[in-house]
Amino acid sequence: MFCLGCIHRWAKLSNRCPLCRTAMRTIRVSVQGDSESVECIVSPPAVPVPVSFGTTTGPSGTTAPAPPSAPPSPEPMAAEPERVGGLLPEVWATLFRERRNILDPVLPWLEQELRRNQELGWWKINWWRSMILAFLCQVGPDRDILVQCTEHALGPIIEPLIDALVATIESQ
């Protein structure tokens, strides 16, 4: 089993499992023990372009015409995830796991935001809250990973909620 953040970053580089090398279409993540899981869809990896691409030297030492340029990558590869409040998301995740009280100021806000949706029953609010907290403890406040892993279960309301959640964590 892989850490969610690590396997997600791997999936940005390769759509093959790092162990068995079979194609990955989804990443399955357990939530609430082993009884529930959420699947994250794996996007095709970005196409790497060699550093020297576009400058070739001919036999006489002169610069030869460059081959046609590659199409732009569908998603630029980030060297490092975006920092939140000066820390990497995985550092936040470690802090959340080791010091639960760090999330105490965020919990009432999250509960209030989830209760704004009048159609949600108490059980669904608790489930969503648990799922979001579990992912925060696995990947930290990495907006893109959080949205990708929760949008299937939580639907279209999740993007603005995750944006506000990350901003709330950053402001604490």
C-alpha cells in the first residue's frame, strides 16, 4: 500500500503501477476503515521533453534545423506541490496525524459549512466530515488531490468547499 500523496505524484509521471507495471486507471483509497473506499481517476501522465529538445548539431558542427516541437503537455509537471502557509502539504498531513488539536479551529467551520446544505442528513454530514479529515491526514491541504479524491463521493459542492478549507487552514 502506498501513501496517497506519493502514489498520486507517481501517477502524474506514469500511469503504470510502480510495483507490477500494469496500467492504473484509478487509485482506490480506504476511508472509514476498510468498509468504504473512494476511487481517484488517474489522468494520463504529462509528456516529458528532453532539455536539449529543439537544438541539434549537424555533422559540420552547425546547428541543424530542430525537429517539429512536441505538443504542449496537457498538464505541466510540478517539481514540488504548492506550499500552504509556508509548508508542503505532506508536512501538514504529518502534523495533522501527530497533533490532532491542530485541526480543532477548523472543525467547527467545516461542520458549519456542511450543515449549510439543508438536504444533508446528520449521518451524511458526519461521513463527509470523516472523509475530508481522513484525506487531510493522508495528503494534507493539497487542493488538487483533495478535490480529485472527494469529488466522486461529494459532488460539485466539493471544489468551493475545499478551496475555503485550504484557505481556512492557511489562515490559522
